[in-house]
Amino acid sequence: MRTKVAALLVSLTALWAFAAWVTLREGTNLVWAATINSDVAQPGDLLVLDLQRERRLSLTRLGDPTRLPRKDLDDQRARTDKIVAEFSGSARSDNVKMAADDVLMSRINETMRRLDGLDDIRAAVDSGRFDLIRADGAFTDIIDSFYHLYDSVAALDDATVAKDGRTFGTMSRAREVLAREDALLAGVFAAGRFSEQDHQRFTRLVAVHRFILDETVGQLPKADQAAYEKWRKSPQVTTLRNLEDQLTRSGQAGRMPFVTDAQWRAVSEPALTGLQKIIGDGGERLVERAGTVAVNVIIRLALAGGLGLVAVIASIVLSITTARALIRQLEKLRTAAMELANERLPSVVARLARGEKVDVRTEAPPLKFGKDVIGQVGTAFNVVQETAIRTAVEEAQLRQSIRDILLSLARRTQSLVHRQLTLLDVMERRESEPSELKDLFRVDHLATRMRRNAENLIVLAGASPARAWRRSVPMVDVVRGALAEVEDFTRVTVPPMGETALSGRAVGDVIHLLAELIENAVSFSPPYTTVQVGGQVVASGYVIEIEDRGLGMSPEDLTAANERISNPPEFNLTSTARLGLYVVSRLAERHGIRVALKASPYGGTTAIVLLPRDLVTEGGSDPSDEATDRGRGPLQEWGARETALVGAPEVFAAPVQEVVSVPKRAPEPQRPEPQRPEPKLSEPAGTDAPRLESPASFTPSGLPFRVPQASLAPELAAGPPATLDDEDEDRSPDEIRKIMGSFQSGTRQGRSEAAKLLDEGGDDQ
């Protein structure tokens, strides 16, 4: 409590100090401004006048060394050096260092640095290395540094006084431009001619000084405006302007000016002196007005300091008498709010995430704070904390209910799709008409894609799709299985992928993951391009690359997509964009698979899937994988059908003769009965798989390749080739189609019977 009272006392004292400083700052500013004016501005003005005189004499000397006695220039340089020494001493005094800020001190140092170069300028003038323009520019740079310095001089807070001070500074700049004009003509008179460059420079200087004076006169106080008008209408200034007009309008380049030096000086010197008097008199009146401002500042300081201090003391007394009860109630309210924010609400959310039941009344007990205003705030806080906890409970229940609904709908859809695929399997086996078989294959492909969409819902609900295999599966069959779940699979190219196999427990999820990535690559690339899917063994496992030739993604989108895949956020129903990446991230997280997207050198996007080493087996399948088959059965169930769709897409539109020849390129588009064991060259001891010896070469569906004339007797093989008789030549295409159709139907029936025998043999074992 003492700390809080002390803090309140400090706050009120600081408030009073601020109020006092607002007034005191004007007085301090006045003191600093007076110091800088007396030690910097006034000596600087005297030095500027001497530099202007030396500039005129130097330009005259450059025009004609014989026109000006050297003693006049040396005397002026001595006077200038004397004023420079006085200015340097006063500008670098301790008083100025205390009154000036960093900006003003840096500009004072810059001015002193330019003054140090005055000797080099004089040497260049004496040696003739400078012409009129360069000499004028060198002196003007030094004089301009003084005006740059004046811009940083502190000013009073009184807006009117400050504005008038800036106005007189601008008029002083106008006088400097007129002095430059006078110095330039002095050099021209000495040289005896007007060069083209001199004439252009003279014309610009006349325009500049007139423009500055015309813009500034309207801002002068009334008394100074009257003095300026009197100066402007004087005979000397009128004559000066007439001479300026004649010199600027007539072609003087390369010729002697028609105005003599005596005529020009007779009007220019009175004009410069009169303008300097207007500036000086106005500055004195401005100082008198600033004195009145200073008196007002002192009065305000006394009022703010005395009366403000009394008010502060009274406020402290009242605050101490009423603060204790308020602080006690506020501390209680603060403790309750911090406990809710840091402990109870996070604990409730964590318990809800674990599926625990939460009682709102137990977790949000009401607190009593009294009946005053703070008590009413406490009552409102009770309502807030109860509402916050109840909302968290309801939101958790709603999210769980939505997940349960998604999972239930997905499971039902998955069951119906499995039954549909089984029915299509039977229909495909007994159908011999190519056109009907083509449509059945298309419906079969659509059903396969529907199965993937149903599994997407299961993954989003946080469950497993329940599709796995007992043994390892060759990687090329895994990729083909993923292609069977992609709509435009005919645009995908799969080169040889080696003899690496994938563990059966990850086959279903990897097929689903690859299908999502391939579908994305096909969808976001032009229809005339292809998608390349390749794989190879690496040190840390097996890499599958999916590369498209689309428009690609920006670096920002790639970074965001990779972040979503590597660190998947909690699924939010409001975030419907890129659900495929969410599914990919969940499937990859389940098996420790790393997925990354990068820009393709062909302009598209490359998806890299790194399967860990514990999921892959080099050199073929691994019979030690004993995961239980779930879903539709072993890989051979879809191998004969879906691999055919991928390996021979033209089967959809091929005639009967081409359908018969499909096994030479890919498996026959037929599917054996579900749950039939996968044919193997041999099975090691200790496994529950049936043994089936096969030839050395097989189709992806497990059927042996036919080798032409391999079973013929040597005599027949060495004889002449068989030829068609007349009866064969007379057969119509329709008769040939029927014969080939009967042959195909018989072949399928034989394969079905063989599959049944294999199933019976597996049950016996």
C-alpha cells in the first residue's frame, strides 16, 4: 500500500512538474535564444558584411589587378580576419555550448571549417587561378553557411515573434543576393566586358533578390512595411532597378557595359545600406517585443509553480484517504482475473482437449466484491468468466460432435464405395462387350476417387482410413495405385522406379498421400503438359518426386505451404483452402514422412516425398511385415484393375482386338475376388501366405508373360510358319470379333476359376 501511495505521490508531483516545465521551458528558451543571439548571431552578421566587402574587392582585383590598389584588399582582409577571430571565440564559448543543441553545434563547426579555408581562397585569387564565377562561388559558400546556421538558432514559443524573426532572416538573404549582384558587376567593370556566363549569372541574381523581397514584404509588421516601401521608392533604389533592367535586357555579352562603375556604385551602396538599416531596426523592435513575452512567461511560471503545487498537495491528501479501499478491491479483482487467464481457463481448455468432462459452476465460482462501482465490475467479471468457460466447453463439444459426424459419414460412404467396387468387379469380369467394359472401367475409376474423398474426411476427423496390406508392395505398384485415384491420370509419366518395396502398414496412407499431390500437380498445370513422377533410393530412405509444368507458386506461397505441411495447425472448419495439404500433412506425420515443395526448373512446382528407411525394403517385398489386411484386401485386389487403368488408358476406346493385346503392355483390366492372397515367386517359412510357384516374368497383376513358341516341339519350331487357309481368309470382321470375344470370355472364366481354387487352397492351409 505504501508503494502505491508513493507511486501516486510521484505521479502527481510529476504532473505538477510537467505543468511547471511547460511554462519554464519558454523562459529557458528565451535565455538560450538571447545567449545565442548575442554570442553567435550578432558577431555573425558583422562577419557576413565584411565577407561581402572582401568578395567585391576580390572580384574587382580578378577583373583588373591595376584597377584596385593592393593595399585596399589587404586592409579589408585584415578587418575580416579580426572579425573571424572574435566570432570564433564567442561561438565556441561555454555559454553557447550550454545553450545550443547538437544540430546547432554541428552547424557552428561546419561554418568554422569553411572559414578555415578562407586563406586558400585568397591564395587562388592572388595567383589568378580563380575566375569571377569561381571566386564568387567560394565566398558565397562561406556566407551561406552562416544563414544555414541561423536556421538552427532557438526561437521563442510565441508564434508571432518567431514568424517575424524568420521574415527578417529571409530579407537578410535577399540583401546577400543583392550584394552578390554588386560584387559580380564590380568584377565585370574591372575586366571591361560582360562575358556570356557573367550576363546569365547577373540576370539570375536580379530575378532572385526581387522575388525574395516581393514574397517577404507582405509578412513584415506594419511599421517595417512602411520603412520598406519608403526604401523601395527612394531615388537610389528606383535608379538601381532601372539599371538592372537595362543590363538584363540588352545584349551585353562580350562588350563593355554601358553603365560605369561610378554610376552603379552611386545607387548600389545606398540601396544595400538602406536595406540593412530596415533589417537592423526591425530586429531591435523584435527584441523589445520578446522582452514583453519574457515578462508574461515569468508570470505564468509563478502561477503554475505556486498554485499548481498547492493543487498537487490537496490531491495527494484526498487520494490517500480514498485509495486504500479501492486498491484492496482492485487487487482482489486483479488476482481473480490473472487466475482465470493464466490458470483456470488454460486448464479447462487442456482438459477438454483430452476429452474430459468439465463442470462450469465448479470451474467458475462467483466472487464477491461489494455493492459499489468496483463491486459491479466484479459481478460483471463473474459473468465473463462463467461465459468464457461455458463457451470453451460448448466449442469443444461442438468440434468433437462435428468430427464424429464427419467420421460417421465418411465411414458410411467408405463402406458403400467398397460395396460398389465389389459389384463393379463382378460386372467387369462377366462383361465381354468392349464399349460396356469401357464404361464400367470409368465408373470404377470414379468410385476409386470417391473412396479417396471419403478417406479425406476420415483423416480430417482424426481417424485412420483403415486400408492396409499384409506384406510389402513394390514401389511402382504403390505409385500406380495412387495414379488410379487421380482423375486425369493419363497425363502422368512414371519411369522405372527400381525394385524397392514399401512396408504394407504404410501402403494405404502413402497411396493416399501421393494421390493428393499428383492430383494437385495435374489440376494446376495446363492440360497439354505432363506430370513426371519418379523415385530413387537415397541415404535416408526413398525419395519420390512429383514435378508438374504449371505456373508454379510464389516464394511466399511455397514457404507457407511447406510450413503448413511440416507443422500442421489444428483443423479449423472455417479454413477450407488447401485441405489437400492438411490431409498430406496428417498422413505424413503418421509415418514420419517428410514432404516439401520447391520451385521446378521448368517453371512449375516439384513435390518431394521422403519415405524413411524403416518403411522401405530394397530388392523386392519384405514378407516379415505382418500387418493385418483391412479395407478391400491385398494390393492385388486393385493391381489387376487400377494398374490396367494407369498402364493402358487407351483401353477405354480400344476395339476387342486391342483389348486382348493389353497384357503385353500392362495387366489385364480384370480384378480377382477380394481377399485373394497375392501370388509370389515363393514365400519363406513361417508365413501364413499360400505358396505359388510362377515363371520368372510376371505382369503387375501376378500373371505370367506369354513367350511366343516357347512350348513348341523343336520340329514344329523349325518348320515353315503357319498360314491361313482359304476359310480363314473368307471370314468377315464381325465373325473374327465374335471368335476373339469368345476367346477373351473363356480366358476370364478360366482365371476366375483359378482364383477360386487359390482361395480354397489358402483356406485349407
